[in-house]
Amino acid sequence: MDIVTENIEPRNWEIDKEHSGIEFSVRHMMISHVNGRFKKFSVEGKEDLSNVEKSTVIVKIDSSSIETGNMDRDNHLKSPDFLKVDEFPEIVFRSTSIKKNGDNFKVAGNLKIRDVEKPYTFDVERSGPIKDPYGNLRQGISLTGTINRKDYGLVWNMVLEGGGVMVGDGIKININLELVQVK
């Protein structure tokens, strides 16, 4: 399919939830990684093709929708030891700037987890836009980065008998979105 570039008017996008996901990975007991995802989230975006720096994105995640494949672990992650989902039901990222970085982008903004909001910059890879077989304009956006969970008050841990800790500090984040232009 051909990449579509003829329209330079600002574009508004909606997420195609069936082809999108927010996933994370964290070191477990210093020997492996635990992967998880958030099942419920929303994304709002406005793309200005004439000046990418005027584009915006807001990602809102339902923190209670965390899923790692283990119900006891999921409940612990929802507890006051970690996300405190009863008190802080959303994780939010709001962009403050988008800059070209070679063929890709860097999106800076404020990431709020629990009651802590800090600036953070994601690496962004963009694919498309293209027209799908039904005439809809689509594009793919992948945001990646690693945050330090302690920066956001997620400090629970357990020292292991043989040395090291139960949970690593770095959380790798992968946000893969397929967006459809709002007509």
C-alpha cells in the first residue's frame, strides 16, 4: 500500500483497540522478566503534518486493568504497595513536545503514576499513514522507553536470601498503537 501524504491539514486520530496494546516488562528475582499489559486505555491524538511540533497525544490507562497472567500478583500490583488503584484509577501521559529524530520522533511529556507526575520522553517509531482496503486512513505508532518505578513511588521490594531483590527498578514500556483517522 502507498503511504498517503497529500493532506497537510491537521488530522485527528482514534485508536483501533483490536490492533493496539500497552505492555511492560520488569526484572524478577534478578534472573528473569515478568511481562504484563493494561487491558483498558484510551489515546487522543492530533497530528499537524505542516508542523509536527504542534501535534499532541494523551494516553490514559485504567490502572486496575493491569494483567500479568497471575491473579495474586495482579492484586498485589493494584494494592497500596504499587499502583494504589482505589485511590489513583488512572495512569496518564500528556505530551508537551514532539520532535523529529532522524526518521522517527521523540515525544516528551508528563507521566503521572499515582500522585507523582514527572517529565518523561519516549522514543517513537511511526509507520504510515496508509489507506486500508475500506478507504480508512491508518497509521502505526510505537512508543518505547524505560522508567524507574521508584521515581513514581513504587518502592516495594524484598531482599533475596542469596542477594539481590525481588523486583527490578527499571520498567520497560512498549505502547503499540494502530490509529484510524477521524472523518
